[in-house]
Amino acid sequence: MANVAVVGAQWGDEGKGKIVDWLSSRADVVVRFQGGHNAGHTLVINGVEYKLSLLPSGVVRPGKLSVIGNGVVVDPWALLKEIEAIRSKGVEVTPETLVVAENATLILPVHGAVDRAREEARGASKIGTTGRGIGPAYEDKVARRAIRLCDLADPAVLDGKVEQMLFHHNALLRGFGAPEIEAADLLAQLREIAPRILPYAGVVWDRLDALRRQGKRILFEGAQGTMLDVDHGTYPFVTSSNTVAGNAATGSGMGPGAVGHVLGICKAYTTRVGSGPFPTEQVNDIGELLGARGKEFGVVTGRKRRCGWFDAVMVRQAVKVGGINGIALTKLDVLDGFAELKVCTGYRHEGRVLNHYPAGQTAQASVEPIYETFEGWSESTRGARSWADLPATAVKYVRRIEELIEAPVTLLSTSPERDDTILMHDPFED
Ligand code: IMP
């Protein structure tokens, strides 16, 4: 039985929540492997709404093990708050149902302070981060000064590590004219939270290895999207982790062979939150209509998402760099009623035609999309549960997308409801 990794194939917010929820009902273990509480999705199960940021989606389903891997940056206060919030809705979360990698990096209040001070200082060139300290925490990890979950159980190193970390960050905060952080205050906060968070700490790689050998189905739940990947995305307007499926292995402590089927999620159009290039963006009535129909507001920050046409060049690139085996295409119904639709099939740049998205910042901002135009459909596709329910023009649109991105559409979602999904292929049956 294959495992499955679910990743975003655009700029995040592709509608992963619904697909991950459907898949998590069929998995035994759900693993987050990157990102932190910058992610956000809403699950509706039996009429009850759950908002998750850091917890894996399986957490709301009894009998599943939820795992936060070493590749995630964990804000312990945010995690406990989220656990409390879903407990208040009757969901049981215990160290038996949730394990956090002991070697995961912690996000501390200083990271949020640096994240926000730096964004403010960047002015017009700001990245538009979620302000949750994600970037500064990953920076500390690679700079070898991070506090990891296991350090909370090791008083012999904690004081020294906090001193060293604050030596660096207070210099930055001073430079930004922001208040500095007192080591004694931070240590007191860490000592207070340690006994509450440490019961969840575990040896994740070992647990996952054992579960894999028992034949359990593992679902790797990616956050954000390929175009926000720190290597493959629209750098520097990206998040600070690798969002591609390759990181499911590194970020959880398994080998690449354990990742299994890679399911990429993308919308039938494109959206982005935060700053950065977006070649097919429609700053006009079309963009407004897509945003209104698709209810395009961020779950974490409430920000209005930028909207535009489907970019097949970018999704094809996501398929290639992330090893995506199949695509789940979401929100097709948002396109109902458009007289015509456009899909980007290449870019024009300095008199040449490119069939890939270039890496350079100036080129990324200045490429001009080459569009193929499609006849729209007036019928509603909302709630369609089979190909036969779709208008011929909608089928043509999806089939052409498959051709352009060089990957099959194995799942098609036609409304936020879980059952309004057309399934061509079960990724766990690979
Ligand atoms: P950070 O991850 O908070 O550092 O933000 C970096 C960029 O990633 C910003 O453009 C954010 O808007 C974007 N971003 C981070 N998390 C998400 C997400 O879950 N969905 C969509 N965009 C995200």
C-alpha cells in the first residue's frame, strides 16, 4: 500500500484542506513535515467547523495518529492554544494521538518580533509574511542557534542557548529600534511551558518506521505551495521551507522511498496572498469576480487574495520539480458562467518565448503570459460528481490542462462539500 504526500502546486490556498480531509479519513497516520502556524485551513465535519494551523488534519478524526515532524517550526504557545480550541469542540488530543518530533525547531516570541520589525523596515519591498516568526525560526535552525523541543528537557544547555540566540536577535532588534528581549523573561516562559509541551515530544522517525513496517497508511500533509518553496518558488517572495514532496522525507525522518504517491493540488485558476510576481494576475473585473465567487480571503491573516487565470507553465514546473504524480483540481465551479477563459501556456520575455518560469527576480516580474483562450460554460458544475455531469466545454478545459501540465487530473473538486468530488484514481491504491 502506498503512502501519499499532498502538496500545493501553486502559491498555497489551493483547497488542500478538503482533499487532505478526505484522504486523512483513509489514512492511519497524518504527518506535517514543513512550515508552521503560517498555514491555515478549515475543516467541516458533521457540521462542526475546525480551524487548524499547526495540527495535522487527522487530529479531528478518532483513531488516527497525528505527527508534527522535525521539518516543522513549532510555536509551543500556538500549538497548546490550538489543542485547547479543538478540545473545546469535543476532540480528544493526548500524547497518544499527537507526537511532536523532539528535534523540531521552536518558534519563540523573539522570532515574531524580528519577523514583524523586518517587514516594517522593508517598506514597499516587504514579503508580506504572516508575521508568525517562520522565517527567523528557520534561519536560527540553519545557523545552528535554534532552541529545539528536546532542549526544554535539558536545563544544562537551555540557559546558554537562550543567551546565544538573544545575543544575535537583540542586536537585530536594536538595529530596527524595536524593544529587546530579556533572557530571564524568555527562560521563565520556556520553563513554564516545558512541562505542558514535553509530554507530546517523541522520536518521530522511529515511530514512523515502525508504523510503516506494520503496513499503516501514512499521509504527508504539505503546507503552502510549490511557488512558495524556498528553492523553487518566486524567491525572495517565498516562505522559508521546502514545500515540495521531497521534504516529506527529510522533514519527518523517512527515506525518499517512503513518500509514495505525490498528489499536487491546484485551483482551476490562480491566487496568491502577499507580495511577489504573479504573471497571470487580473487586476480588473475578472480578478474581482474570481475573488468574490471563490471567497478568496486568507484563513490565517484574513487578507484578500490576488486572483488570475490558470498558469499551466507554473503548474507544469511544480509537477516537474516536485515529482507530482497526479493533480487534484479544485474550485472548477468558480469558473461557471464566464463567457471565455484563459490559460497561460508560455511567457514572452525579451523577444523570446519561454516554456518555463525564469529564476531571476526581474525576469519573473516582467514576463508576459501567452494565453490560450477557451469557450466558457453557462451551466453549473457545482456539486458535479461524475464526468458525465460536466458540460463538454468544462471537460475540454480540464483535458487541455492535463496536456499542458503533463500530469493527469486524478481528482476534481466541484464544491467545498466533501462528497462533491470526482475521483479518477485513489492515490492510496498506487
Ligand atoms: P511566511 O511563511 O509567514 O514567512 O510568509 C512568506 C510568504 O508565504 C508570504 O507571501 C505569505 O503570504 C505566504 N504564505 C505563508 N503561508 C501561507 C499559506 O498557508 N498559504 C498561502 N500563502 C502563505
